Amino acid sequence: MSEEQRGVLIKITNNWLQRYNSTEYEKQDFNCTILSRPASGFPDITIRCYGCELWGYSNSTLSDRYYFVIDDDLNANKTKIRNVYRWAYQTPSGYQQRPVCEEVMTNVIG
């Protein structure tokens, strides 16, 4: 994955966080992996799929961990978030040693 593509994915995830999450992190770690890519034998399939993890730190402590599934439609030149999962360490009942997982967003493609 190029640095340019990585930058696009970081921007998309940070825009999502600004819209849907009220927490501002003092530090973030970000990592992406290509989950699937268009196959040469299937010209109708032009979507590349990424799995991206973002770790958000507050007061030098891991607060939240997000996993984004992102589709990149190469024909339409459109990149969008399909699913978001959150592992929360900081919950209303306090800091948890083991994270609590929740599905934050699902965008059914059909």
C-alpha cells in the first residue's frame, strides 16, 4: 500500500471519528492491511477491501481500539467505510482490563 493510499484511509477514519465519536485522542496509532483486491479474471469486480485498526490513547493509556472495513471502488473512484467495530477500554463503569467489543456501524452492500 502506498503512503498516499494510507493517507487517504487515515483521513477517512479520522473524519468518521469526528462525526461519530466525541473523544479526542492525544495519540493515535494506525495500521491497514489489504483484505482483498480485484481479481484479473473478473473484470466486474473492481473493489479493493482494507482492514484498518486505529488505537486511541488518552492520558498515555489505551482508551479505544477501532477496526474499520473500508471498500475502495476502483471504477467509481469512491472509498467508503463498510463496517466499524470498537473495543472500548474506558466504559461508563470505569477502565476495563479486557476490552468490550461493540459493532458501531454496518453498511449492508446489496
